[in-house]
Amino acid sequence: MNRHSRPSLGSLIYFLGAILLGLYFTFAAVQGDYGVFKRAEVTAEGKKLQQDLDAIKAQVARMENLTHRLSDTYLDLDLLDERARDVLGMIRADEIVIR
């Protein structure tokens, strides 16, 4: 009797298929459309977009403040003077211009 018989061809094919299937799913879990790398990329992009949104919100708040300060109901004379001199390119007699 031969105690050291070779495994049958069917069992080798079965285990090889199981290993290949496991490798495929592992690759898909890491590199696929919904994989770990894609998730990290989407998370980083989300953080960047949130920073951009925060910067834009700050600009909008600043513009709303300036608009309110120049509105008919509330007039900031210093801001009006600054904007008028900037647009017209004029200075007061007691100012010194440094370029």
C-alpha cells in the first residue's frame, strides 16, 4: 500500500481557485472603485473642498460686512472715504504716499 499518495487534480484546482478568488477580492478591496485607496483619496478631496468652502464663506462674510457698512441704512464714513479715495486715486493734503 502506498500511504503517500498525491492529492487529486480536482482538489488542487479547487484550492487554486479559492486562492485566486481570495486574491481577486483582496485586490478589489484595496484598489477597486470602493477600495481603501479610493476612500482615502475621496476623504482627502473632501477635506480640501471643505477648506475651500470655508475660505469662500469667509470672503462672503467679509463682502457682506462691507456691503452693510456702505448701505443706505448704515453708512461707515471712514470706509466710504477710503473707497472713494481708492477709486478716484486721490489723497488728502495731510497724507504721505509711499510706493
